[in-house]
Amino acid sequence: MTQINQNFCDTLHHEAAADWQAATRHRFVDEIFAGTLSDAHLRRYLVQDYQFIDRFTALLGAAIAAADRYPARVRLCQFAAMITGDENTYFQRCFDYLGVPAAERAAPALLPVTRQFQELMQEAADSRRYLCALAVLCVAEGLYLDWANQAGRELPQSGFHHAEWITLHANDYFRDFVGWLRAELARTGAAASAVEREQARAFFRRAVALERAFFDAVYED
């Protein structure tokens, strides 16, 4: 039987700590900060990661529709504008830099973990539950904040393609948004039923495991 916790978000982070730490301390993270991440590995990562934007935007839309408060809808709408604006621009600039053709940008061969992540986001959106959408969003954004926002690490001087991916996930706006997401997950989790919490817990755990696997896949043949 699942115990009811005062801070549902902290509980989920604690339960997924092993995969969370493995992702935030991954070789990929070390190399992008050092400026040694190869163009081949960055290209593979970005081409696959770009395939999440459509499903991720749909997940944001589902969260907006399911949110129980108007201010939450406004906050999520503002974040959706950033994803489809600044972040999308970064991808296009990197694709130009890396020489990625239009066909590969739009419809590359997907890695298994990419498909699994797409399916997870679709399932969370289709659940029409705000708590489930928040669980996946807290992983997708919170894990990136934690790896990019590490004290004592300076930005690489190797070019925009490394440094800008870090700064997109380590700035005051993003820190504030992730803090808000975590507070929303804690708030809605406290008011949810045991069944709803278990459903959100499953989404959270799957998402963290897939984030770790996605970083691993950058280096797999």
C-alpha cells in the first residue's frame, strides 16, 4: 500500500535517485561542459532529441487543458512559447552547423529509446490527468536543470553548440519554472487519490529511466 507523503515530488525524486544521479552525472554531461563532446555524438543526440518536441508540446497542451487553476495554464503557455521559440532556434542553428539535412531533421530513423519516450509522453497526455502530465514534465525539465545548473562548472569555450545547450537549461527563468513545476507536483500529489499517485509515480519512474537510457544511447553503436 502506498504511503501518503506531504511532499509527493520529493518522494518521487528519492525513489528514482539512482537513475537520476546516473543521468545528471553522465559522460554526456561531463563532455559537453568540457567542450569535448564530439560533433558525431552531439548530432546523434540532437537529431533524436528534436523528435520529442512535437510530443512534448502536445504534453504541455494536455497539461494546460487538465490544469485545475488558470494561473497554471498561463505559466505552461508561457513555457510552451519558449520551447517553440528559443529552443527550437537552437536546434536549427545546430543542425545548420552540423550539416544535418532537412529529411534527417524531420524524419530520422528513431532509436528504440526515442520511440519509448515518445510513447510515454503520448500516454501521459492521453491520461488527461494533470498530475501525470506534471510527473513527466518534472523529469523532462527538472533533470535537465540539475545537470546543467551545477555549481563550480564553467561554460565551455568550444562554441555555441555546447555552451548554449547548457545555458538554455541554466538560467533564472528556467530555474524558476522548474521550481514551480515541482511545487505543482507536490501540491496536486497531496490532494490526489492513492490510485492517481501510483499512476503518476509510474510515469515519473519510467521517465527518469528513459532519460538515463537516452544519454547512454548517444554512445551506442
